Amino acid sequence: MNKSLDESVVRVCRQGDKAAYAVLVKRHYRHVFALCLGVLGNVHDAEDIAQEAMLKGFLKIKKLDKTDQFEAWILRIARNLCFDFLRRQKRKKVLFAKQLMQPGQRTGENHVLQQAIRRLPQELRVPLTMYYFDGKNAKTIAEKLNISHSGACQKIREARKQLHELLRERENNEK
Amino acid sequence: MKSDCQKIKDQIADLVTGILPEAQVHVLEQHLNECAACRDYARALKDEDMLLTEFFAKIDTNITHQQERVLQAINHSDVSRKSETHLIWRTIMKSPITKLAAAAVIIIAVVLSINVWDKSIPSAYALEQTIEANHSVRYLHIKGFDPSHKEPKEYWVECDESGKLKSARWHMPEWDAPEDGAKVVVWKENKIHLWFKGTTKKRSCLVTFKEEKGADWLYNRAQARNPRLAVERLYEQQAEGKVKIEVDQPADKAKSVVVTVTYPPESTKSGEREVLFVDRGTKLVTAVKFYRLKDGKYEYQGTQEYYDYNQPIDPEMFDLDNEVPADVQRIDRDLQKIELNKGIGPDELEKYENMTPKEMTIAFFQACADEDWDELLKFTSDSEIKQETKDYYGGLEIISIGEPFKTDEYHGWFVPYEIRLKSGSIKKWKLAVSNRNLVQRYMLDGGF
């Protein structure tokens, strides 16, 4: 049903209708942002890239042939933009840790948690972030990441276990 | 933790994350009852689950604002021109010859355009443009964010043609007043409808009243959130030199104009700073961020976001009667007020309103002595006097009424009394009287 709604909205958007695209932004921005946050592990960068992805989606929507595949398509755009961004960052030799320590950023519990999340491998961080940010539904995460339901569950489980170890490690270091 | 407990860890992670199949939950719970190490592990994971939920929920509060920014960027984009320009540019840059030619064309174009530059630059933003744009605003949806809470306060306002507030609706989250719980308030036709959604201790109820002090307070709050009035006020204050206003108009047209308002030391709002974000196209305020000076730095205090300018609000939003579930208790304070002043004519009202605690007590017992039960009802919230009360107190004799006194535990007054009942027995006690009621005059609260 959701796909068929997207399909009809996408058709209108292809005529350049900005108001119709607003519907797609409302429906999909959250998922796009969650993916970017998972890949990049940084809220500010995720905001920038998610917004860039949505804008790019609008500018390129005429190229979307399978009009019922908007979600997969926009997530692909977002993922590619994230990887471009990471490549650029790597060239600039900016370390993840430095990105995290932005001035004015909150310290304390949130900061420790954020750092631990950042230290998770990307293939676990993405499903974990999407799971917590996007309604705690492993099935929809599986659809969005194009993996099996059991595969999504496995990744979320592994992410939780590793995150626990990272937090415990941090706690022990502080003692 | 036993060696086979390592396998249980997977299940615990699944249980806490809510993805453990139902059939395995019971078996795992049994194991948790028996194994302290696994219980600790489960507890730690549960705590982390809460932390993760809260952490991502905090990030989530900004999503609507981000979506608005995407939509603004899209509204300012030109699909066909942008993509065509992009293609042409890519074609030029592919060849070194066309690159050089393009560079030459740009240099010539820059030289030629210097003479007409002044005419072609866009006009700068001015506060008056926002005031002008606000003149046509009739409907508005506002969200107020507090940095320490996830759920925002929400407001919907409807104005008349002159911009005066017509109706308003507020959503107050529980954190605003935990003792009251979450509330919805509707102000319409000078009447307040207040829906207490209830807490674990208090039941949900809908209270309505008219012309109370609260009406003015709510009206003022809604007016303060009206961006039209807020911006006009800023404009006047700027003209009088009472505020410092800086306008930043980024080169990127997709970005908002940022108006920073700083209050100087001599101002009543000294140390405060407001940052207004103004939409380039509509010239309307989309958000205001509030800061306060502390230890030489401006500390973030909260944000107010403005949405849905001029999108008509469903009239149902200002009608709680239909929205509040039928089983919720309804209290009409106006009716209650009429009920409390039952039997008192308009000419007599002043007399009862001016009674002191002692005078009220004397009048109260005199009504018992005279067996004037209609008169007695004027001092109680009861709808009738019970027969056993009439039998017990009817025809009493007042021996003495003492001087009223107060205690720390009770907000009202205690008035000592000594009466002789019809049976001949003497009762010596104190009447509790209070004016903390809807009609704000002294009435019986206890001790009778």
C-alpha cells in the first residue's frame, strides 16, 4: 500500500511538482536520516547528507524508472552520498574521533554512548541506529537494508552485545 | 556466569531488544530466575536499551525542522535550470580547450557586468518585510522545545482579520506540571476548556470556565507567541535603540536569513538573546532560538518553531467536547459557581462575600438555631441538608464564638465555638472555614 502511494506521488513529482515531493520528504526523510546517521555516526553530518540526498532525489526523480521503488532508490542515493563524504573525509585525514569532539558538544553519559556507537563496525552501527531511531522494527530494517529478517535480528543482537562490551571497557578504564 | 550461559547472552540481547520469539521468552525467564550473572547481564542490557532509546529520541526531536529545511531548499531550487546548467558545465570541463574558452568568457562577463552590478544584486532583508508578511497570517502552529525534555509544548492559534487572537489550543506535556499531568487547553469565545489527561493519582477530567483570571493569562501567552506581534515589538524596540539587531543573509539562497536580537544591559531582558530564522521566500519566521548569558557565554534555553502558516486549522481542534472520551468527568465551573451561590439574590451577594470567618460562623450557627436550612445551604457546597443533621443541630443555642486562628497545616481559618444542642448536651469545637473555592467567599470546610 505504501509503495503504491509512493508510486502515484512519484509520478506527479516527475512533472516537477514540489508540493507532491513534500509528501515523499515527510514519509521518507526519517529513514534516510537514520541510514546516514548509522553510516556516518555523526548527527550534524547525517543532517547535511540526508538533506542533500532528499534534494538530489527531487532533482533526479525523472531518472527513477521503477516508480514504486522510491524508498530503495532514495536510500541508495543517501548511502552513496555518505560514502562519498567519508572518502572526502579520509582524504582530508580527519579522524572519526576528532569529528566527535566538536566544541560545545555535550559531555557525560550521552557522549560516552555516542562514542561507543561510533566505535561499532559500520555493518552493525547502521542496523542498530535504524532500529532505535526508526520505530524498533527489525522487519522494516531488513526491508530497508535489503537483508533477511533473521539477518537483521542477528546484526542488532551482535551490535547490542558489542556495544555493551565497549561501554563496560570504558567503565573499567575510568575506574 | 556458567560456560553455557555464553549462549544465553544472545537470547538476552534478543529479549531486551524485543526480537526474541515468544516461545523462548518463558524458558529464558526461568533461567534468569536461577542465574544471578545472567540477571545482571540482562539488567545492564536493559539499562543500555533505555539509554539508547533516550539518546535517539533526543536526536529525533529535530526531524520536523530538518524536513522543513529540505522543503525550503526544494522550494528554492529550479529543477530544469539546475540540471541543464550542471550538464553544460560538465561538458565544458571535459576538454582543456573548452575550459580555457570558458575562463575567457567568464573574465569578459565579469568586466562587463561591473557597471550594472549595483542594479542586479538582490535587495537586503529588512524586518519590515516580515511584519508585512505577517499581516496576512490567520493560522499558525507552534512548537516550543525545552532542551531538557523530548516532548515539545504545542500551540495552534487562529487570528481574525485584524490579527487579533480568535481561538487557541495548547498541548502541555506532563513535564510542564507533573502534579497535573499532561493537559490540553482550548481558549475560544473567552471560555477556557481544560482537559487534564490524568496521572496515576488523578483521574482525567474536563474543566470549563469563563471570565476567570486564567483567561487573561492564557490570552497573553498566546499573544506573546504570535510572531506578528513579536516582530513588530522588535521593530519598535530597535527604533528606540532598546535592542541590537544583526541580520545575516547567507549567500546560499536555500538558507534562512538569521536575525540575532541582543538585549543590552539596561534592558529589562538584559543578558537575553533571541535568534530568529526567517524564510527567504515568504519572509516569515520559521524558528526562534532563545539564549541567556551565563558566565560570559550565551547558553541555549530553547526553541520555538513556527509551522503551517495560514493552513486553516480544523475547527474540531478548538472543540474539546467531541474529542474528550465520554467517560471522562466533565466539570463546568460556571455551573458550579451558580450552584454554590444558590439561593443568594444579586442584592445579597455582596453581604455574603464580605463576611469575615467569624461573621460567617455566627450566621452559620444562627441558621441552625432558626432551623433555616435554605440559609445554611448558602455556607456549604452540599445540595441539601441531611435529615440527621437537621435533627441534631436544629434549634441549637449559641453559647460563644471565639476568635478565628490559623495553623501551618491548614490554609483556612479555625473558629472556636460552643453550642448547646436541643438535647441539652454542650458541644465545644472549632469550625474550619475557607474562601479557597470558586465563589471566593468563606464557606464551611469542616468541624461540624
